[in-house]
Amino acid sequence: MTEYKENNREQPEVTGSHEGPNSGGVPAVEIEAQPAADQEGNSEAENPSAAEPEQHPLRVYDIIYGILFEPVKTMKMIVQKPPVGTTVIIIILLSLVELLTELYTSTRGGPSNLELDLGMPFRQAMDFSQALRAAAPVLAVLGVLFYFIKWFFYSALLHLLAEFFGGQGKAKTVFTVYGLASLPTVFFIPLNVLAILLFPSSFTAVTTIAGLGVFIWGVILLTIGLREAHQISTGRTLVVIFTPVVAALVLVVIGVVGLMSVISSFIPTTW
């Protein structure tokens, strides 16, 4: 009798641990599953970016159109995932077309325009025009290489200055933003061709005004992109952009003053 009572006492504990339709194991399963659900909820709360949909890479058309007409929205998307390779291809092709266009307009003007612009005699202007046509491919390649070198070093300088002013961006983001800020040049290319064909007498004035407009547009785009890349204020961004320009002007002034002082020291006082 004692053994029978002890077996009856142990039996509910054994059957309660099994899962079945008539057993008491269903609540136990629910209690064990609840921490796993809570753990998944906590992981999503700790990492909200995992629940967000992944951003698709921007197409070339989206980049060009967005930078020109929706710069703030597009720059924010570019900062999250900079399309470095696509930007390099776009800017290299754009610079090639721009250089070839400038070479075409300079040779299209003929010796008479070179005579007016450079003060050359007509005969020398004709020889210079022919030499320019022959050197056009070499000048195009050298121009692209120079632009790429300037692009690399100047974007690195802007990145260092932005970090000095409290920025927290990445170098490749600034590299991408600086390259895309030159996209307004795409409007300058057909304007050059139309100006040399329709207004050859006022070509210099038209291209100067258009170049100034493109430069201001590019500075605005660079300000927006650098501000979004480093998360700094617009005022600090402008200081970062214009600090190299001001420093270069100061160095030029110092160099000219120093050169003039050296030259004046060799001039006799009797003159």
C-alpha cells in the first residue's frame, strides 16, 4: 500500500511534463515560447535599422536628376550609401565631353577670334589653331587626369577641414559629394556650342556669365552635400569650403609682395 501511494504521487509530475492534447503540458509550452518572442522584440527595439527596408542603389538617371533638381533629398540618400564608382564614371565622362567641347569651340572660332582674344597676328593665330586641333586628344587626356587629381586632393582637404570643425563624415562620402557637385557643368557644354555658333562676337561674355552661374550652383550643391555628409551647420560648411580659397589668395598676395620686394632690391636707386 505504501508503494502504491508513492507511485500515485509521482505520476502527475511525470505526465505533466509530456505534451499531449489531454496533458497539462500546453501551458508549459506557452511559458517557454514567451521569452523567445520577447527576445526577438527586444532585438528589434535595440536595432531599429534591421527592420527598415534596405536602400536600393541609385541609378545614373536618379543621381543626375536628383542632384540637379532635388539636391537636399538626393544628397541625404547618397550620404547613406555613397555611389563612388558610379560617380567616378559620370564625372570622367562629363569632363571628357567638356574638354572636347572647349577644344571644338576654340578651334571653331578660327584665327580671327584668336587674334582678338590673344592679340596674335593673323598668321600666327592660324598656325596656333592648327596646332590646337592636332593636340586636342592629348590635351583631353591630360585635362581628365588633372581634374581627377584635383578632385582627389581637394576633397581630402575638405574632409580634414570638416573634421576640424566638428564633422563626423567619411572621406569617400566627401569624395562622392565633391564630384557630384560639378554636375551643373552639363548645362555649360551645349551653351558653349550654341554661343560659338549663334553669338560668335559675344562668345566670351556669354560663357563668362554662364560659367559664373554654374560655379555658384556648384558651390550650393557642395554646401548641401558636405553639410549632410559631416552633419555640421551651413555656416561651418561655408567656412570649410572657402578656407582653402582664402588661404590660396593670401599665399598669392604674399608671394607677389615678396617677389616685388626682391625685384626692387636689384633695381638701381638712380633709376
